[in-house]
Amino acid sequence: MPELPEVENIALALKKNLTGRRLTGLQVDFAGVLAQSTRVTRGALVGKVLTHVHRHGKYLILGFTGDDGTQAFLMIHLRMTGQFFILDGFIPDQHVHLAFDFDGLLVHYRDIRKFGRLELVEDGIAPAALSHVGPDMMKVRFSEWHRRIGSRRAPIKALLLNQGIASGLGNIYVDESLFLAGVHPEARPCDLSEETLREVLKRGKQVMRLAIKHGGTTFMNFTNFHGKPGNFRRKLRVYGRGGQACRDCDSVLEKIVVGGRGTVFCPGCQAL
DNA sequence: AAGATTACCTGAAGGC
DNA sequence: TGCCTTCAGGTAATCT
């Protein structure tokens, strides 16, 4: 499940390996992952050079520039199981939907559950296409985040997952952030002090920084550009550990449903 | 209006 | 062994 740290690692790898390379071909095996028609997408991208790689929240944005200066952007959301591979000798299976040919360097897009989407945006309006998405969770200032979340009454976990408020946290890192901040996932921001909320955002950024450093979390099937799993899983304090002992206080970690998502927390460390 | 629920997908895991 | 059901989760759309 790629969240901000996983997407950041993919963005770094794409930037390092592909920036400055020309896209000479694009093979589409399952057009459903493209928001536009195969013909439109291929026509706008093939022949252009990959010049920019950005990440905003969980979005990956690839900027292509033609010899005449025209630009086209690919806005990518990997959702649950989207992956990019540059693996040498990688053998495509039935889950590979796209093959980008960067002048001889093949990059495959694979997505087991077909939830991911790649949307073509032309004429440099990439920022407008992100208008429904809040500020990046790693960059947002506390004052702005607090203005958006401080008086809300929904469970804090549901609001942390709401990408319109701030973008980047998914189910794994929300549970980790709330554990580190000592906040119950069903607590309501309107009932919490400003200092407590400040701690939640600080811990959220901290856990994502650490996860980026460790190559992300591999739980189901996230792997990086080269097919290697992330190393952050062994650092997880609560996610996936329901019924086991808290590493801090020995309470049994509880698993409940909050905002429709499986949620693990420590009743000792995260009292309501 | 904000919060809650459902659809979209496939593979893993559990029950019998 | 094998079939069936349930669960996992990010987001958009739909409902209350």
C-alpha cells in the first residue's frame, strides 16, 4: 500500500534513472489504468523527454517536454497495488499494464488490483488537477493544518486519512502516528488541545521521514523500482500487530474499525 | 454539510 | 484437496 514514503522513494528512483531520457514508445496492455484513451496518452507523451519528477502527497507527477517546448504531465496515483519496475530481466506477468520505452530502457507499470490511475494533463495545468488535494503532509505548516482540522468532530483517524485536508498519510502511518503521539484514533480534534494536535502532526512527519529513510513499508506487496521490499515493516509499533503486546507498556493492542478502516491502537498508551 | 457507506479489484487466508 | 466466504484498503460517488 504505497503511502507518502513509498511514493517518495519511487519518485527519487524515477528522477535518478530517467530524467533527461526520451520516451520513444509506450505499450498499453490494459487501457483501464489510463484516464484518457490510449491514442491520446501515447500521442501526447511519445517523443518527449522526461524533464520533471515531482511528488505531492501520494501523487506522482511526471513532466515531459517536447523539442518544440510543449509540455505534458502524467499524474499518477498508485492506490493499493500500483508499482513501477526498471528491473533488468524482469519478466512481465498478467498484472503488467504499461511498458514505457525510454530509448531502450524499459519501465513497467504493474498493478494487481487495477485501482491505480495515470491521468494525462496537458498545457502545464498540473497544479489545477490537484486542486481537490490538500497540502503535502510533509510540508504543511501547523497553523494551516490546525485551521483545517482543529474544530472538526469526526474521529481524528478519519480526518488524517482525508487527503483533502492534507495529503500523504494512509492507514499504516496514521495508526503509527497516533500511537507515537499517544492519541486515541477515535478522539475528536475539537476535544483535543492545540498542543496535542501539534504533537500528532509532528509525529506524523517524523514517522514518514523515518520510513522514507528505510525504503518504505512492505506489507502486502510494495516493492521499489528494483523489486526490493522496504525495510520499515519491522519498525511498525501497532499496524498489523492487533492482539500482540504493546512494545511500550505491555497492554494487548486492540483492533477496531474507525472510519471504515481496520485500526490498531494501544489502550494503555492511547487512552480516550 | 459533514460524516457514513458502497463500488471498484484481486489475492490471501480461513472455514468446512 | 477444493470450493466458498471474508478481508484488506484509497478514493470517488452516493447516501443520510
